[in-house]
Amino acid sequence: MENSSPLTPLAVALGERAYFIHIGPAQSAAAVDAAASLLNGKRAAFIVTSPVLAAAHPALFSAFRAAGATVHTTSVDGEHAKRIGELERLWEALAAARMDRHGVVFAVGGGVIGDLAGFAAASYLRGVDFIQVPTTLLAMVDSAVGGKTGINLSAGKNLAGAFYQPRAVYADTALLATLPPREFAAGMAEVIKYGLLGDRALFDQLALAGRLSWDHPALPDIIRRCCASKAAIVSEDERETAPEGGRALLNLGHTFAHAIENVAGYGEYLHGEAVSVGLILATRLSAALGLLDASALPAVEHLLGKNNLPVALRKPLPVDALMDAMRRDKKVRQGALRFVLLRALGESITQFVDDDALVRRLWLEAGAGN
Ligand code: NAD
Ligand code: GLY
């Protein structure tokens, strides 16, 4: 890990599509400045946000408007905004604002706004520039970086979208002051994921620290470490095509998590909460397969629990439905499911596992029912 201040912009090395991630407690002002300088250069700036964000941070949107930007608010908040009707509304608003190819879309919100506005930017006029201003911890460490954009279809999540990298990311940790604690905790599951999958020093730092909050002095550096891990992975395997490892490693715990979200019904668990249970299960599976020393398990459980995250299912979910959901979600080769597994805390691999009985047992131990 390079030794630099959290305030030093972090580069995502993607050739001509390279960009910087700016992290710290004043970065939304830097995003407003970026919009103002675009407008001074006669380029339109179009801000996309949600009703909750607009109400929580009125001064930020007043500043964007004062600079001359157009502010567009989605009609609903949360996952339901990631749908075709809302995308159409956004395309029409871009056209009504007479955005031309030189205009820039700013996504100011969590992963939902980033995914929706990013896809609108990827498709409007066959692609206009966009800038991410993530406002949840999850978006700062994960969804705002790496260029996955898209919407949900009734057949499933993220089924229509594009790989489309932002031109810059401005992650302002001060905006997290208004984030509900449950959403902050959900973001911590992704932070802990980065420690487990490839950054042992981060895992140890989190284990030693007390529970983090939006104003913890170490938070900008921790976000930066996560972004550095994601940037390194994405610059090697941008479109997740590596046969082994690569971008798929970012899905540690997610094969289990997607099954929980699917079977429990979307909204029952926040994504990060399902990931937390998934991280426990991926760790236990790694130990059961003899890849990971079982003595590592309590540290993982303790760290997730300390961050107010679930380490088992809250209510029993049927194990057959969970197994079916996993088979639908992930690549299966000759009946074997593909998992991200741990060889050590901070070292992960992708591997096919054909022992359904073992996976079933682990589900039952984590609170699933027959
Ligand atoms: P979200 O965008 O729905 O935000 C969670 C809630 O917090 C919302 O109600 C939102 O209005 C509110 N909120 C956001 N910022 C706030 C703030 N500063 N103060 C007060 N309230 C605030 O959820 P999320 O967890 O950020 O993102 C989840 C989405 O991200 C999912 O749709 C998921 O598919 C997507 N995702 C995408 C990627 C990717 O690589 N593109 C990666 C992970 C997740
Ligand atoms: N969140 C997983 C990815 O960006 O690939």
C-alpha cells in the first residue's frame, strides 16, 4: 500500500479513461467547483439526486444551482428508482435541459443514484461524461468506483446496464453525517470485505479500532484503502472476464448474500447486511474446505458483530430456496457453484465447489430452516 494522505487524489489507472477519486470532508465543495468551472467553459452540468438527499443537504444543491447547474430529483427514493420509468424520466429531463454532448451528469447520492445516473450518462446522446458524488459509505467504497452502471428489470437486479467509467469521483465524508446508522453499518460490511479479500493490514486496523462513525478521523484513509483495492482490481479486469480471480473477487460473500436478498425478499435485509452473513458463510466454507485455518473465524465474526452487522440469518429461510437461488445467481460448471474463498485473512481466490451437502449444512448452521 502506498503511503499517502487521504487527501491525495487516488488514480484509477484505465488508460485514456483513467480518473481520480478525491476523498475527504470537503469534497462536495470541490464537486460544486468542478460544476462551476464546466459551466464557465460553456459546458452544461446536470445534477441527479434523490428526494432524501435533496432534503438532507439543501445547501449543497443550492450551491450547484447558484453555479448554474440543473438539479433533477428522482420521483422516488431507494432501489425502486433503479427502473426503466425513472430512467426515461431522466433522459427526458436531460433533453428538456438541452444537454448536448459536452454536458456532464453528476450523480449525487448512494449506489442507486450512481447506477441510474451513470446508465443515463452512458446512453444519453450515446454517452456524455459523468461524475460520481457518492453519499453513502457503500457508494464511496464500492459502487461509485469501477464503472458498473444500470437498472433493475422485473426479472432481476442490474439486468440492464453498461460498463461506463466516471470522469472523477468526489467522496465527501461530511455528507455521511446524515446517513442513517443502519446504512452506515451496511457500508461497513463492504469495507470489511476489502480487508478480508486482499488487505490484511486493513482488517487488522478495523479489528483494533472501535466502531467507526462518519466523523472518525481514520475514515477517509479507510475509504481510500478500499478504493485503492477496487481500483487495482478494476484496472486489471475491468469487465470481469478473468477466468480466475480478477474483478469477481469483489463478490466475496455475495453468492450467499444474493440468495438471502432473493429469498427474504428485497428490502428485508440491506445489501450490506446480507453481505455480512455472506462473509461469515464464505469464511466458514473456506475453513471447511481446508483452505483457511479455522482459528481465523472468531475474528471475522467479532469484527462484523462489533459493527452492528448480522452474523446469522435473523429468521429461518428455507434452505432449498437458498440453494436454488445460489444456482440461479452464479456461474455453475458441471453442477459446481463458483465461490470466492479465503486462503488467509487478506487473501482470496475464486473456486468451484461441488459439495452441496456442505453448503446446505453451513446454511443450516447460519439459521436457515428445512
Ligand atoms: P441507496 O442509494 O439506496 O442509499 C441508501 C439510502 O440512504 C437511501 O434511502 C438514500 O436516499 C439514503 N441516503 C444516501 N445518502 C444519504 C445521506 N448522505 N444522508 C441521508 N440519507 C442518505 O443504497 P446504497 O447502499 O448506497 O446502494 C445500493 C445500490 O448500489 C444497489 O442498487 C446496488 O445494486 C448498487 N451497487 C452498485 C455497485 C456498482 O459497482 N455499480 C456496487 C455495489 C452496489
Ligand atoms: N461491486 C462489484 C463490482 O464492482 O464489480
